[in-house]
Amino acid sequence: MIFLSLHKVNAVVIKTMEFKENDKLVWLYTDKFGKITAIAKGARKSKSKYLSITLPLCYGEYVLFKGKNLYNLQEGKIINSFQGLLNNLDKLTYSSYICELIDICVEEGETNQNLFKSFLTCMYLLNTDALDYELLIRSFEIKLLKETGYGLNLDSCSICKKNIGVSNYISLSNYGGVCEECPREHGIYISKPAYNSIKFLLKTPMDKIYKLNINDDVRRDIRKITTFIISSNYSKKPKSLEMLNYIKE
């Protein structure tokens, strides 16, 4: 007799794909196993018990067992469907974007509790009207870069390591600020307010970023930095990034 090892995880559905006649492949970002792929058999049938729990953006408690190649979804319970995000174009685009970032930037099976917590916090905050959506996304991008090995060091010069309070230049090859004495190559000039704003976002929990009040020029500088690093360092460029930039123009 074969006993299946069942695993219970909390997870967000980051994307789905039709599979065979009635099945669905579901990519889950989980608290215990990182990003995983599961098959939900019969999920495309109108009366399937998996129909609601395999909708994109759904956050739930899932029970799975590990097959030869994929996890198999056994049951699930919705914690928050986040379907309210679908009724607002900005919220839908931003939530789709952070799901795509997780899919692109996180390796299969790579567990990161800090990143999972940041991702889930971002989803919950997007589902409210409490915060500036664009700043929230910038905050998430900066935290994701840190957790995946591309974090910025803005407290000291990335070349000579001397402490610096503020700079107007970020090296994109050394992932940090550059002091006045060091050569400025392979980087981007930004305003000093933008530099300080990125430092603030690096150190501040997402639910506290409402304290940051910046103008459109500073926003553009921050977006310029995060967009370049994300586009240059991961396996592919997020498609929803173009939609995000279109919304902001």
C-alpha cells in the first residue's frame, strides 16, 4: 500500500494555464515551498470544487501531494479571493505585475519567508485604498531586488566603501550609490530627493510608506532605477511592465 505525503500550505495563485481537456496547471507562491506548479484535475468543469480556489490572485490554504513531476491539488479553502482587485484597472495591473515578478524572479522551490510576507502584504494593501499604489509597487520591487540578490546599498559608496549620506548617482553594475570622488560609469544620475526616497523605501515597512510625499519627477527617477535593474537581471522582462508604464504616461 502506498501512502501519499500530504502538504498543507498557504499560497497565492500567481498564474494558471489550461491543461488537457478539463484540468488546469496552477502556479502557486507558497509560504513553505516557494513557487511551485500544481495540477488541479477537473478544475475547468463548471461544478468543480477547484474552480474558485484556482482563480488568479486567490489566496488560500491548499492541501497537495507531490507527484513525480508536479504537485497535485487535493483540496483548498479561500482565505481572501482578492477578486475586488479585478474591478479597478490600476489595481488589476499592479497585482498582475507583482505576480509576474514572482514568476520571473523566483526560482521554483526557492523558499523565502521575507519575500512571501512582502508579497502578501502588498496584495492586501493593493486591495485597500489606504496607500499610493505606485509607491507601494516601488516598495515591493525594492524589497524583491534585495531578497533575490540585487539589493541596493545606498549608505556607502559602492566603489570605495566610504560612508555617504546622499548621492545623485547610482551604479547599476555595483548596485549602490557613488560618492563625489569615485568614477561614475555604468550608472544613472538621479535627483538627491529620489536617492533619499529609495533609501526610505529600502528601510520602511510597506504599510508605513504613506509617510513619503514625493513629486512626479522623483517618482520617475525611482521607477527608472527599479525598471532598469529588473529588466537587466532576470530571465525575461515583465510584460505587464509596459502596461504599468503606459498607465503612468
